[in-house]
Amino acid sequence: MLILDVEASGTEYGKHSIVSIGALDFDNPENQFYGECRIWDGAHIMEGALAVNGFTEAEITDPSKKTEAELVTEFLEWSMSLADRTLTGQNVSFDRDFIRAAAERAGLPWDLAYRTIDTHTLCWMHIVKSGKNPPIDAQHKRSALNLDAVLQYCGIPDEPQPHNALTGAISHAEVTSRLLYGKKLLPEFTQYEIPWSV
């Protein structure tokens, strides 16, 4: 699996830009990718987006940084050596769509699959199979399993703030291993026990 996390200047891939990509190869977690870029010319910046990812407007418009096209090219080239490029992460369709839109803007061929593995779904299923009820956001009447809730369920502290694409990918990889295989994966999390295995 290709564990992926994207940080962006907003939530709409058609008008916002990637600002960083973090990824790792689940089969070989030491094989990691991280890169940052400036937003593409004309990309919008959504109010509040930079508070989430910690970048400043000056950083994401810095002309000395790679372009979005250069970054997505490097990412896709890095991914070619992986035996399994199935995209995996929390709400990973968001990340997939940003990468695909960036590839299209850059005129790059797109060969990553539409099908993905979502850690939200893995966690929901794990909770149900353990005989419990997944948490529901009563106000919005929908799942309350955001990344921090999934991390907590798996015995891991909240992701550090602000969000970082590689930190996010590392967190996604660890919860994937715990939810699918009941095993710890990365040295960053060895001190944290798997709650259902204790």
C-alpha cells in the first residue's frame, strides 16, 4: 500500500493547490517521500487552511520553492518502485483527487487507481466487529471518527499540530497496521500499546 497524506491551500482540488506531500511504502516503511512546493499561479488560498498545515502565505508563494508540477512529478516517479501503489490514508480520496488534479495541470499521465483504502472505514469496521458502536457526531448526524479519534482508538496520541504531510502519512501507516494486522509498524509508536491486545 502507498500511504499518502497531502496538505493543501484549501479543500477544492480544482481551485486550491498542493503545498506538501508525505508518503511511505507500507511494505517498506523506511522508504518515505516528503516534499513541499509553492502553489500554482492563480490557485486560491482558503481562509483557515494555513492554520491547519502551519505554512504561511509567504512560504506557499515562495518562487524559490518547487512548482506543484515538479513536486507531483517527483512523487509519481518515487511511487513507481512500489510493488503495491494502492492509496491508503484517512479520507484518502481527498489526497488522491489533489494528486490527480495536479498531475492533470502538469500534463502528466495518471495511472494510480481510483479505488483506495480509507483508515476511517477500517476503524469503523474494527469497532463494529468488536461489538461496539462507532462514535456519531450528534449535531451533524455522521461519523465522528476523524484522524485523532482513529489514532486514540488505536492507542496513539493525537497528531502533532500543525499538520505535516509526512507525520500524517506515518500516522496513517501505523493505524493501518494496527487495524488490519493487530501489529505495531513504526518505531515512533512502539511505546504505545494496542488497546485491544493488552
